[in-house]
Amino acid sequence: MLENKFTRAGVFFVVAFSVPILLGLLTEGDLNRGIQIGVVMGVIFGVISQYFEPKPTSVEQ
């Protein structure tokens, strides 16, 4: 699933975006600030995910 670079970037973005929002909601923080931080973290993690490509696996017998 994560072999496709766009899928991998999307997964990293969604995870990094949702963490500050969930923490903001759980600690009764400001939702707008959580969204701002989530967008920045999502973009950063989405770009960084491109440097961590999965190693190709080969089945040899």
C-alpha cells in the first residue's frame, strides 16, 4: 500500500494533521490553532515521507 509515493504522503499527512487536532480537543484547547498546527505538520511529514521509501522485497527460493 505504501509503495505509491502519493498514498504514502497522504497517509503521513492525515496522521500528522489529526494528532494536533485530537490533542487540542482532548485538552480543551483552541480548535483553530490545532488546525493551523496540523496543516503545517501534515505538509512537513508529507514531504519527509518521500525520503523514506520502502525497500523492494523479492521472493527468492
